Amino acid sequence: MRQGISRAVAGVAAVGVAAALAASAGHTSAAERRQGTELVGESFTGATADPRFIGYGSACLTGAPRGATPGPGEHTLAGCRLDPVGPVPPGNGAPHGYLQLTDAHNDQSGAVLFDSPIPATDGLDVTFEQWQYGNTTQVAADGISFFLTDGATRLTQPGAFGGSLGYAQKLPDDDPNAEFIPGVNGGYLGIGLDVLGNYFGDWEHRGNGCAQRSPAGTGFHVPGPGANMVTVRGPGNGTEGYCWLDATTSNKTTTGPWPSTLPGTLQGNLASIPPDATPAQAEALLEPVKRTVHVVVSPAPNPVVTVDIDFQDGRGFQRVLSFAAPEPVPDTYKFGFAASTGLFTDVHLIRRVVLNSERPLGELELKKEFAGWGEPGKRWNIIRYRFIVTNRGEEPLNTITINDRLAEGLHCPPGILAPGESVTCTGSHTVTQEDRERGFVENTAIATGLREDDGSTVTSNESSLTVEVNEKPKPKHAVQPNHAAQPNHAVQPKHAAQPNHAARP
């Protein structure tokens, strides 16, 4: 399967996050027992974040000074809006900050996308802290999703919000005259931490075209059919797929109700934070109501997914779901987080994201990325590559070399690569007529290095990349950011005042 074009950004991940997560639980946790290699570590406590996390919609950093209201589209993560609603952490709060996906404004939607592929053969082990609390309405909404996509697709925006939680598709209010909002590009797995409960059901054409439908069917339910539930949806693209796979309920028949089997609540009971609270004081109030989530996808070719949650009740991590990952399994994954509010609200926060390979990587790790086009203003001519080489072993290496049959002008900085350090090598490829006729350039690279002690050769993993070289018109929804970023009653405001829509996301 072809690898996707990675966003041409780079950054150094935060360190020491795993230790902080371990300290947050009272018992030995699944997160503490991980044996893999850390690939991503971002605490979101500072005024800036790893630039590989791209913000979308209302996503912002409480550690940064407050500023302009983020627009509906893509942006670099920065400070939150000047007019917050709900008991949000104070701005300019570093080093006590959070990634705030939404405050308690109505009709908010926010996401972060990590557009860099992770090999499926190494598995995936992610732990993150999440907060859903502080609703300003009679019911809390909507929820938080953690999702994976096929790494061969480029992440430019999340899926539909509202009951689709930024992963799946939806036809707002099932109105045939409304614009059908697509799900996230190349969706593979969408794990919904759903407080309101509409992600469980197939209303609004969620799961469109699926043979297996949600137990709740395609009808509208009041209240939401899967409240306080972890619900999983599978692969999809555009307006097709994202099928219901599993959920934490004891009833999977088509006759409701569908009670949740979670041993705790996803939403915390914090109702207020004093307006004059310092960042440290707000952090002390928030700490008891966090929920820590641990998701493992075992290595391909036959991965199994497990979901564990620490409800901060003294019992540590508890297994809530285990299921076989859907087939076919992509070669690589990308991931993201999303959350939204509608007529009903909540504050949605994320902190301390640690993503490991599920098994240890080799001594030398290579990640090949698209670094841009060769000449400003002239696309489709020269492809520039970036090769990130990391020493995962315990011995210093030198003479780092990239081997790539198509790339030209390959260069790695000279010097010693100490254990744990990375170096960025570069190269390029001149697009040929044959490439244009094919429509893409696909090639694979391998890195080598020499051990300092005996001069023996160390070889990295293979890292492949596909770059499209013929410009294609953007699909209609790509130029409709307001529809993609808003929950259904933001695009259907005429319904907002009707009481029968009160339970809709």
C-alpha cells in the first residue's frame, strides 16, 4: 500500500511525558508496562506544542496567551479566544496548560491532526489524559474521539462533528437538501469517548453503505442511544463506510435501551473554576476529574485493539473493550483527536499524549517525509525529501548514509549520532514524463550507519513514500470549511430553537 505525503513540518517532541503519566495513576498501569519505542510525546502544558500537531477549528493551547478566536479551518496551535465560556483553564498558563479542543460555547468544533505515518507492523500504544466537564446546559455534549487513518492519505481536516465526533460522515438532520459532510480522509478506526451518545447510532447517515448497522439503527433517539459509552467505528472514506464495530454496552441487539458497561463516567463533575484562579490552582481543581485513556493496536498483520481507562477512582486502568482490528490493515497509521459542542456543551481538554510503537524498533530508525517542491511557485517539477534518522540503540553511530534508488543529491550531516539523537538528511527527485503519466512517484529508502566501537554496519527499517505529481481539482467539501467544521445545527440554524432537536448534537 502506498505511503502518504507527510506535512512538511518538523519538531522535537516533549520529553519525560511517560514518567508523568505513570505518576498520575495509583497502580501499576498498562501505560507503565509498555516496552516499545516512544515516537510521539507531547504534554500540551506549554505555550507551544510539537508543530506536527496541526490545529483545526477551536483547538488551542491554554498555556499560551489568549488571542484572536481561531477560524473554522486549519491553523498552528496558539492561544485560546479572549471570550471563553465555561470553567476553562486560564490563559497564559504555561507550564500548567492544556490542549483545549472546545470551551462551552455552543456549536464549537476543534481537532488536532498528526500528519506523519506510523508503521502498522510495529503496532501502536497511545496514552492520553482527557477532560469532559463544565457544561453550561442541561445536558453535556458531545464527546472526544481518538482516530486512526490510513497513513497513505494526507490529513487536511477531520470528519463531521456533532454526533460524528470528527471521525465519521453525516447528513445533517437527515435532511436530503443538506450538504453531506464527509468523514475523515482514509479513516481506519474511530474510538469515540461519547458523553451525549449519538456516535453510537447511525442517524444522519453515519455508517452510510455499511452491511453492519448500529444496534440503534438509523433513527433519531432522545436521549442519545449510547450515552457515556466508548463506541468504535471502522474504515471509511468520504461519505461511505465508518461502520459501527463495537461499543461498551451489554445489549447489542436492535431492541433498546443500550446501557453502558463502563465502570465509571467519562465526564467529570467539575462545575466551576474561580475566574481569578491561577494556572496552578486550576490544575489542582482539574486533576481529580481527568480520565486517562490507553489504546493499544498490536502489530500487523492481525492486530487486536484494546481500550483501557483510568477513571481516577483508585482502581487504576480497567479494560473496557477488546476487539479484532478491521481488515485490510493499512501499512501505516496517522492519528488525530476531535471534540465538539452543539445545543448542549462541555469543555473538552487533552493532555500528556504519549505514543509508542507496541514493540521496540530496531537500532536505527528511518522516517522518510515529503519536504516540498523544488522551486517556489513551480509545483510538480522537483520533489524534495527529508529523511529523519534516529539512533534507537545504545551505541554511538557515524557515517549515516541514505540509500534510495530514485533520490538524487543525498546528503547527511557528518558527525556522531549519539543514542536517542536524530539527524535530518535531504535529497530530491526530478519528475519525469513517465512519472506524470503514472500520476505519482513512489520509492523506498533505507539508512545505514557504522558503530563507533567496531565499525560494523547498522541498517534501518525501510521507509516508503508516494507523492502525487499531477494536480487534481479539490473536492467540493474541501472548499466548504464552515460545513466541515460545524455541528449540524450550525449549518441548520433554523432548527436550533425547536425543542425536538434539543438532544441533537
